[in-house]
Amino acid sequence: MFAKQGNSGNKVNIKRLTLYALLTAVCLIIGYLESLLSITLIAVAPGVKLGLSNAVVLTLICTNDTKGAYLVNVIRICLSALLFGSPISFVLSLSGGITATFIAHILSRSKSVSAIGISIASAVTHNVFQLVAAVFIVGFGVLYYLPVLILLGAVCGAFCGILAQLVLKHSKNFKV
Amino acid sequence: MKVLKKGDFLVIVTVAVAFVLSIALLFSFSKQGSRVVIKQNNKIVYNQSINKNNEFDTGTNVIVIKNGVVFMKNATCKNQICVKTGEISKKGESIVCLPNKVIVEIK
């Protein structure tokens, strides 16, 4: 629906631009609140976050705006690394973020996968590729986390997927 | 309206298989370890038997080896994830402190 508008002429679609900016801001705030929450989660599994900002990106993908999803995700990762992170956390979340968005992009083309399935797949991919990046930085010792990360990725992914599906169901005005 | 579609179950099955495989991978490595190796900035700074009780200070992190278990006593990093990792004793297990680039491995 939007793609036609976006491609007509070289004019920037102001509504879309504002939407991306707004969603990026939402991602950053959610990410920050989450990092406060994850302090209590550290006792269960160190470094685990819920990944709620992925629900935002997922909502974009499910409205067939994959370009916007990549854009918001990459900007979100860069900004959150500048604001709260370190070079290492930037590399980790970038490798996870891009591969996760890519998997979500591919799965969203299939009509038989719902937002929940896409979310679970991309959350697990995110965690696995983050771990792959961590292997390059610190060595094979971190592979010990793989089962924990797959399981928690599936749980957090399901949560975000349900959230995204609820948002999609209740916001008919989301398509700008 | 059905909440889960056919493709979703495929995704869940794939993830479950990946989970089981990763556990199998983990268990194949989880023998009682013999040596403790501590690396800092990718250089080995400590490499001794796990049965030797010791306390090692990398300058940023203090690692304690006592009665066959290893744990991070304290660290200068902000998140303290390494300290909260707890005790390790099996082959392949590790404690990682990303901020200080310290990694404790059991081999």
C-alpha cells in the first residue's frame, strides 16, 4: 500500500519519515527500560534481555515495510550503542540484529507463518549470531551459552510475537 | 481466528531440534576438567591444574580456584556478569568478563 506512495517521485514521504523516527525513539526507550529490568534477570542468565524493541521492528515487517524495518533496526542499534553501549556490545547487537531482520524478512514472505513464528525464528537467530560474533571476540568458551540462549530466545521471541500481533490487530491506522 | 499457523509449528520444531542439538553438543564436552586457563586480551596469563588451590589476580579480575571449582571473586567491570556466573568445574565451561577482556576456561 505504502510502497506505491514511496516510489512516486523523489519526494520523501514525511509521514513515513516521522513514523520511523517515532518508532526508533520508542525502540530506544524500551531498550533502556529493558536494560534496567535485565539487572534482575542476570541472576537467571547473565546478559539476557527481553528484546522488546524487536516487537517494534516486527510490526514494521508484518506491515510489509521491510526497508523501514532494516532502517529502524540499524539506526536503533547505532544509537543505543552510542548512548548506553560499548564497541563490543555494538558489534554483538549489529550482527544479531541484521541477521534476525533478514530471517524475519524471508519468513514474512511466507503466508503460512504468523507474527509469532517470525518473532521466535528471528529472536533465536539474533541470539545465535550474537554468540557467533562473541566467539570471534572472546573464543569458543562462550558456546557454553548456546542452549540457554536458544531456549530464552524462543521464549522472549514468542512474547514479542504475541505483543506484535496484538499491536497489529488493534492498530488499523498503523499503515500510513 | 487461529493464533498459530502451520509455518509456526515448523519454526517451533526447528528451534526445538536446535535446542536439543546444542544440549547434546554441550554434554559431549562436559567432562570433569583438568586445567584452568585464564586469558587476558587473548594472551594466556595462567595455565595450571584445577586441583591446585590458588588465587589469581589479573589486575582487573580476581579468580579463585578451590577444591576443583573455579569462580570469579571480584571484578572491576560495571555489569559484574562474570562474578554472577558462579562456580564452574566442568570441561568446556567458562567465565567471561567482556569489559575487561578476561576469559577463564576449563580444559
